[in-house]
Amino acid sequence: MSRNFDTIRQMNVGVITKKGYGDFGNLSKNYDKARKGFPIEAIEYIFEKIGKEKPHILDIGCGTGIATEQLFEKGADVIGTDVDAEMIRQAESDNRYHIEYQVAPVEKQPFEDNLFDAVTTFSAFHWFVRKDALEEIRRVLKPSGFFFAINKNEIGDFKKKNKEILRQFIEQEMPDVKKEYDPKKALKDNGFQSVEERVFPFVEYFNLEEAVGYIQTMSVWNLVRDDKRNEVLEKLSEHFRQTMKEGVVERRLEIKVVLGISF
């Protein structure tokens, strides 16, 4: 099932429209090039908790397959789904591992009951923290299956400084889907047991081109008018030149893995 971009999709964060806040499809090529993967420690933690050598994993909100490939490389039999057909198209365009990707909304996964050892969602759960989504995740999980919500949380000022620049060119209040995001509470409130979290410190490093490219993968970039984008990119480039150290831009993060078990 592909997303119909001629309609407006109502989600828990409000109204999401084509090329608006929450839409990544038109950003998919930059996303695939500029977004970075997750630390191996976080991936190993997931496999340690599952406790199987070759677990069957569903990666929901897989985007262009960056983390999906990491799961495959670690040994998973993995399938990736995303609501956005453009993101899936990009994932399939360089599918070196021949991973199965499907277009599907979170609440309507095209799989039978009790199929997966684990469901993962990397940098995506905040977009669908809803009862129907979590019920669907529990449906496709095996008894005592694991759900992992993995997020990159800023502990530096990388995004803060960039958003200050973007805010000068956006003619509305800056939205923030993570403003009240609480994955532990969501899992506890929706039938998951033994909910816990683990945090891994991490630093991403970008050269100038990559740093500027990363900003163009944020859905808030859709709120910048086309006729203002060159000016924004010039300001961002100047900012990164002034703040980079030894030729690199640092993004300091904590990788938070929240897990729950479905019974």
C-alpha cells in the first residue's frame, strides 16, 4: 500500500502533507547520502537481548534502509517497511544485500500474526506513537517478542544552532514532533512488559558537504521556501566553516534504545 500524496494524512503530530513537515519522500536522495548509521554497540545490544543468532526482524519506518542494512550485516533475516514509497524506492535503488522492502503504513503491516522475533524502529517512533501502531506491532511479534525504539538524541548544540538559522527563513512556528515524546511510557501504556532503556554515547562527524547535506534531510527543510534555499545554504555553510574543528563538524549524541516485550 503506497501513500496517496493527493490526500492529507492525519497523524498524531498533526496534518502532514506532501513536501511538508513530516514528509521525507522528496528528501530521500539526500537522506540516503547524508544520514549516518548507528553505533555497533547499539546493534549488538539488540541482538544480545533477542538472544538468537539469526533473528527474524521487521524494521518499521526503515526509510532508505540505513539501519536495516546494519541489522542484516549483523546476521538478521530482516524486512524493511515504510509508509513512504519514495523512501522505499531509494532503499531498493542500491539494495546490495537484496533485502525485502515493502511500502506499508505502520498500522497495516502486510504480515501474518506472531511472525517476527523482534520489531525495530530507528529514528522514527516519534512519528507514530499511537495505540493502533503499537497494537499492530504487538500483532506481528511472536509471544515474548521484542520491540526496540531507537533514537538519536542531541546532547550538543548541532541541531539547535542549525534550527536558529532555519527559523529566520520559516514563516511559521517551528514544529517539534519530539516535544512530548516518551517512548517508555508509550510502551508501558500499550501492553508491553519489562520495558527498559539503554543509552550509548556517540559522535557523528561530517565534512562541510555532508553537514550541509544533513540539514536538507530534516523534514523541517520542507518549510523553507524554494526562493530562499540558496541563501539558507550559504548561511549554513558559513556557520559550519566557523565551528568545524580540524576539518570536521561534530554532532554529539546519545543513542537511546527503549525496549519492551510483547506477551
